[in-house]
Amino acid sequence: MTHPPACTIGQVAIGGGRLALIAGPCMAESLELCLTVGRSLAALCRRLNVGYVFKASFDKANRSSGRSYRGPGLQTGLAWLTEVRREVGCPVLSDVHDPSQCPAAGEALDAVQIPAFLCRQTDLLIAAAETGKCVNIKKGQFLAPWDMPNAVEKVRQAGNPNVLITERGTSFGYNRLITDYRGLIQMRQTAPVCFDATHSVQEPGGLGDASGGRREFAAPLARAAMAVGADALFIETHPDPDAALSDAASQIPLDAMEEVLAPCVKIFDLVRGR
């Protein structure tokens, strides 16, 4: 198997010898929720020998409806994420939507994420690169896999080689996404590749004023991603997904995460001849 350049998020290497998991609630609803999810997943990943990065959004700037809650905001959200790193002992990641958010995010986070809808925004990519932290670029639902090297090169040309690509499905008609697993193989020639299992089963805007989703398909899609050589998984999880303030239909119940993750570790190791 050809190995692309590796990247690192804090102490977690992606593209090397072990699976990495980027996971947490879709939105940083409260510090208590972030700590609960982070502690549970960190313990699970220690048992399974998986590198763990905590993820939660401080601002959901692309909600379907303007009436939907967006999150705690930059200052409070980054403070919560800093506390998760301190209490749980894991790297932390969140997304940015505007170049002005990047300096503060770069101070607080171990990785800065570019949302799929914004993956071609040059100024945002450059500002994220200039934080010096890993830049996780979500592939746009509207882009072909072979278009992603252009986004990666914008970050690298800004002096930051620490880049990760995350696949989260491709638009297929209205309110539907599909995953083309050939794309993971193609993109992995450019950078390490992460598979977003929960956004890939999202139905964007499918409920009219909110996104729908089919969480029951997230686990088999994740296993398939491991089979074609993906380096990491991205999963949103919540103790009570139906009560979550965003992406309720696609998040995985926290108590089901071991059932989802353990087979993925076995497939990841098998593909790599272990």
C-alpha cells in the first residue's frame, strides 16, 4: 500500500501505523456534555489502541434555518475545548468559518477544520494554514475527489504541510448524499484521508428547516472506508442523539460507539497486513 504524507494533530499521528478517531458531539452544547463525551471516547480509544482527537463545533454557521441555535460562540466554545484538552488529555479540533476566527482558534485548538461548503475559500484556507496547526479540509459535496489537491496545495503553499482531507459524501439529487469509495483511494495520493461516517448519512435540509439522516448506515459505511485504506474516522456522537441541538438524525449514540469502532480497528489492521 502506498502511504501518503502523514499529518499530526497534537500527539496523534494520522497516516501512520494506527487508526485515528476524530469524534465528539456535533455542537458544543455545554462544557458538561463535551467532558462526558470526551472522557468516554478517550477511554474507549485507549482500550482499542486508537489515536483520539475530540471534536465539537463552537459555531454552526451553516444551519438550515436562521432560527436554529448556532452554539456558544468563539470565546466560550474555545474555552470549553481548552478545558476538554486539559481534563481529558487529548487534542481538540473545531471548525472555522471566517478568516477572522483563525488566530484565536489556532491558539486554542490542535487542528482547524474547514467546512465542506467553504473548502475552496482561499483566504480561509490560508488563514487556517497560518495558525501552524493541522488543517482538516472537508471535501465539498459539490467537488470531485480529484479537485481536492487544489485545496490542499493552498494550505501547503502557505507554508503548512500538516493537512488532512475528510470525505463526507457527494450531493446526489436533492437532500441526498452518496459516498464514492474510489475517491478515498484517489485523495489518499495527496494527503491522509479521514472518512466522516455521520455526515455521509446526513440528508442536508431533508426535514425542511433542519437536516435529516439515517444513522443506521454510518457503521457499515465506516467499515467500507477502512477496507479501502482510510487513515482515520470522523464520527459525531451524543449520549441522547434525538435530543441533540444539531444533526440529531445522524449522530451515533455514545453507548454504541464501541460496537461501531471495534470492527473498524480490525479491518484497518487487516488491510495493513497486521
